[in-house]
Amino acid sequence: MKIAPSLLSCDFSKMGSEIERMDKAGADWMHLDVMDGHFVPNLTFGAPVYKTVRKYSDKPFDVHLMITDPLKYIDDFADAGADIITFHVECDSPVDETIDKIKSRGIKAGLVIKPKTPASAVFPYLEKLDLVLVMTVEPGFGGQSFMADMLPKVREIKTECQKRGLDLIIEADGGIGEDTIAQAAEAGVDVCVAGTAVFKADDAAKAIAKLKSMCE
């Protein structure tokens, strides 16, 4: 299991040092949430901010675009240093064209599904993807409760990938912590986004190590 701390839960006034702290604590990826106040009811930061903090870690930057028209911003986030860009199947941009744009920049491409969206929504695109992110909360705010009823979607996507001989990464985001990570791992999740569980822990390294050990 890989752990991707969500910077949505960090101290925004010292984002660079928070990234360094998570890097030293054993994080595998850095998860960066981008919200436009339109696709989801919250605003975060854009590419210029993430470009300034890219230098604080060599770990993969996993950029989750919760925005209405992600196609317009792929170049901005590619230039800012994204290694992975995920966007929502429910967005207004043409999905195939957006995936192609991400891939054209040499970046891994992923699709995200909200809780009310069926797993089958990503099936037409699986051959082109590197990753599928299943939201286990409604996107927009950190600190929400884990929705265990989303886990059958993980199994459904895994099964479909196996049928097609595809080796996609399955990521889960929302409410992941000590009480929920084992369920996610059992369902077949490869990468868990963790926010408050690691950023608010007294010892981030111990918290990350414990989350990983609970998936063994």
C-alpha cells in the first residue's frame, strides 16, 4: 500500500516544510487537491502555488483536478511539475481529449469518480489510463467520514481490469485512517490518500508506518 498525504490537511502557511515533513515521514506520493469553487463548493490553490512547492520533495506529485474544465489547465499543472494528473469523469471537458493531453506531456493520467457515479463510467477509458481514483467521500472538503459502500466499485474496476489484462493503479480518497485503511486494502486499493490521519498525528512517520502495516 502506498500512502499519499493530502495537502488539503496541511498547514497552508508553511506548505513547503509540510511537504518536506511528509517526505521524511515516509510518504510515497504527495496528493494535491485543486478546487475551482464551481465543480466543487470549495477553493484551494492553482498551479502557480504548486510550482513553488515542487522543489520540496522528489516524490511523485499526484494532482487531483476537481474543476469544471480540466483540459484548459493541463499545461499549467504539467509545467508546475505534476507527475500524475487525475480529473473527474463528470467534468465538462471531453474525457478522451483530456487524457490524450495529459499523456502528451509525459504525465500519468487518471480518472476520478464521485460517490454517485457508477464504476462503469470509467470502463470506456481503461485502456488509456494509468490510474482510477474512487472517491470515498463527496469531493470538496477534508475531514469527512469514509463511505465503505464505495469499496464494491474498487472491486468492480479491478475485476474489469483483470478481464482486459490491464495493470491499473486504484486509488481511494476520503476518510482514510486507522479505522478504514484495512477495508480499502482488502478491496484492492493500491494507493490511499490520507489527510488528517497523517497531518494531525503527533508523529507522522509512526502514523504512516502504522497505516501501511495495517494493510499487510
